Amino acid sequence: MPEKWTGRLVGKMHNERITYDDLAAELGVTKAYISMILNGKRSPDGIRHRMETAVDRLVQKKQVEQDSA
């Protein structure tokens, strides 16, 4: 069963239009691995912090791109 933080992270990704592909590329892993983590199939040490930080970086990048457009 997925942990509660994964639901919040998926919601944030949806609101910010960040895809599993975007997150996978940011973390240097596969889309399938991201899916396994968010669906509770894998739970590596420190993954919550790594994923939340990566999503925050992606949000910042999108804001910079929008500001410069």
C-alpha cells in the first residue's frame, strides 16, 4: 500500500504538470521505477526526500522557463 506522502506528491506533480518521465529524468531512473515507488512496490531509503526535492527543482525550472518566455 502506498504511503500518504506519495499521494501528496502525485497531486503536486499533477497541479504543476510534472510527468513521471520528468521526475524519472531528474532522478536518473526509469519511469517504471518511479511508478513502483509511488505505488508502494519499492521503498528505498531516503526516497521521500529525494523525490520531493526533485519535484521542487522541476517546479523551479518550470517557473524560470515561464518567467523568461
